[in-house]
Amino acid sequence: MSSGDRATVVLLQAKQSLGTVGLTEFGSAVTAAGADLRILRTGEVPLVREGDEALDGIGAEQIADLDEWRSLIPAGTTAIVTNDEYLLGLAAQLSGDLGLPTPIPAGSLENYRHKGVMRRALEAAGVPVPETLIVADGSVEKAGGCTGFADDELVIVKPAAEANLRGIRTEKFGTVDLPTLGDGLVERLLEGPQYHSEVLVTNGTVTHLFSGLYIRSLLDLTKGGGSGSARTDPATEAKLADLAIRTCTALGLDGTFTAHVEYLSSGDAFDDVVVSEVCARASGGEVPFQSRTIAGVDLELLNLRIQAGLDWDEPKIDPDASGGWMWRVGQPIAGADRIEHLPVAASFDRIRLGGRARLTGRTEAVLAALELLATANEVP
């Protein structure tokens, strides 16, 4: 870096919005380190997901096509960072091109990014996955012990390299045109409990942070109902912790990053749980709120600090604390009166998506409150 080049951290963002709190604190951390923050965006989605807040002063923001970004990275850049799943590979590539260090797990990124590759790697390691048909270039491969589907059976159809429910649909198997799927998956529809785990990978070591129970299927959001999660009970969390560690170990542990593991199940027994998908980034949505409550750190902020080479602290897990949340598309969250008797702190507001509720308290009380809210927001 020449004496006239200002140290700059470049943040990439395209299809996944960031949390306002984490982004604001990251901008402050970059400034405190004596650097500028430049934000390169495609403009496809808002920079932040909560609302219309102006983020003046956080960094120099520029909207441009992806093929222009390389020319927009200033001399003096010290790190290229992102929490956008669609840009992890690009951030790693640009860092390598510019001789910049990066903790993004480039060597195993495809395992975390492509669901077909992921299913094969997990199954090879003995990690349970859903019964799946992996479709690629016209060929069909079975995974998860799949024996096929009846024509009148409802299945989940999804692209292999998308996120945030993009492109996912439910339909009868007989109507699925496998040759036209391109690069996709067809999997058995599982209607048991759904869970998630948040973990920290540090150069070969996986640390489980906490796990949550989805109070209703995330697919309910596409039907007008409410969905959300809260920290699950301690016994289930201990089992999910073991499964999360096995999962990330199978996919690869190069680099330092937070990861988000999603689970499906066919019933109430833990033996019915399978790993649906994993991403090598901090989960968005309300998981940063949960992580601040449970682990004392915003995981989006933590992931960006790690990538930027800034100092960061290990999360400190509160064994009793829980953060719960619920979203509903285009509608406020109903049922605030139903949880007034429970020992939880609750807030209800609006975000870009629609209605939002946030709850904090001890795990048992938050789970009970979230179930009452879920019932109040069901669609007939």
C-alpha cells in the first residue's frame, strides 16, 4: 500500500439483505480500525432487511453490475467481505486475485453452496439426509435411501444453488418434469418438526453455539401464515449440537466462519431428523437477534469482523436465555394478548416483509409463548 492509499474494507451485497444493527456496528468497527468502508451492491434487494432506515455515514455505497466490481475495488483495500451466500465465492476469488487473506472456506465452499454436492458428501459421511433425487444435466441420482416417489405424492422441488426459499415449490411428483429441472433436487416432503443450528468453524474446529426449533414450517410464510423459531429444549439441543458438528466436519473445516444448519424430520423422534442444507455464512433473518440474546454477539457482525481481519471475541453462551421470533408476510402478528401471562419480554413491529414479533426469556417460556402466537396466526 502506498502512502497515499487509504485502507479500505470492501463489503459485497447482492441477493441477501443485512441486519441494520450488525451493519451499523461493523461500519463503526471499520472506522475505529482506521479504514474506510466501501459497499458494492447490485441493487437487487435492499441493503438492510428491517425497514427504510437511511444508513448515512456507514460507508461509500455504489450500485453496479457484478462484472464492474473488480474495477471499483480501490487501491489500499485490505479485505473483501460478504455475508451474501451468492457472493462468497466471488469474495474469495477477488481476495486471491488481489493477494488479500480471507477466511472464507474456498476449498470446501462448493460443499456448502451446492445442495446436490452437499447431499452426496453428507451421505458419504453417514449423516442422515432426506430421500432425494439429484438432477444435473439430465441425469438423475438417488440420495438418502430414496426408492422413488408415487405420481400422486407431494414432493419438494428446489434449485440446487439457491437460498432463502427462492425457486422452491411443492407439487405432485407426477407433474415434475425431471429433464427440465436443470440443476435441482426433488425430495420427500417431511412434515415433522424443523430445527436449525448455529455454529462457529475455526480452522478445523467446530463449536456449536445454539439450536432452535421452528415453531411452524418456513413454507407457511409462502401461504400467508406465520413462522418463527426459538431456542429448543436442552436435551434436543445437545443432540443437534452433535449432528451439527458431524455435518460441518463432513463438508469441510478450512477457514474461519459461522455456519447455519437446517434440519427436517418425518416425526417427533430424534431418529427422524435429517440434515436439509447448510450454508457457510451467518444466517440472516432473526438469527442475529437470537444470537445477541443467547451468545452475546450478532453472528452477521461476527462473520464480517472475522473476514475483515478485525479483532473478535468468542461467543459466550447463556445456558438459560432464549430469543424467539415470528414473521408474517404482509400482515401484523396477531395474539399479543395471548402471551401476556407468560414471563417473556415481547415486541411487535413491522419490517419490509410484514409483521414481526420478538421474544426473550427462559427457553421454556419463550417456546410456550411462540406456540400461542403461531396458533393465533394460522391461516384456515
